[in-house]
Amino acid sequence: TGSSDPYCIVKIDNEPIVRTATVWKTLSPFWGEEYEVHLQPGFHSVSFYVMDEDALSRDDVIGKVSITRDTLAEHPKGFSGWLSLSEVDPDEEVQGEIHLRIQVVPGEAGQRLCCTVLEAR
């Protein structure tokens, strides 16, 4: 139909942590959702999966972005910008990008991940 029903799943070390709301019938969703989660000291990566909700079958993966702990350490004041989606299935072509704001914040109870899933296109 030329549109999707996109939402995002945020995973830390492949464990789902957060799911955004679904934005219906669009290829340019705006979420503007902000999350704060506690990080385990030895975490390896944070991944953002852009999904297409499907009422009649399993939801499709549009693409993903993975950010390693080392990459986050290179941006101590955080990262904000557009990142290109990569494929999850090597047989699928992926086009699009996601706009994220992400920062690791030290605290008394350990590190926290502050992320804002802004929009995609």
C-alpha cells in the first residue's frame, strides 16, 4: 500500500527493554518518546529495531541500528543524529534511517541509558 505501521523496539544486549507506540499508515513516523533505563556494567550494545506492525501475521523488521558500548564511550556528552538502518535478514534490502538522541549517564546506582526515539524516514 506504500505505507507502514512502524514502531521501535529498544534492546540492550538483545534483550527487549522498551517498545514505542505504533504510528499508523506512514513512512515517516514521529515518536518523540524518551526513555531512561538502568544499564548493567558489562553491557555490550544498544539496538533499535524499526518494525512494521501487521495485524494478520508476524510483524516485519524494517531494519535496525546497533550502537556499541565503545561507540557510546567515544561520545561522553551523548550522540544525536540520523543513523542509517541496516538489514536484519541478509536477503532483504533496507532503506531508511532513524533519528536518535542517546547518552550514557553515570549515577549512584550505576549507569543509566537516556535515549529519545525521535523519528524515522
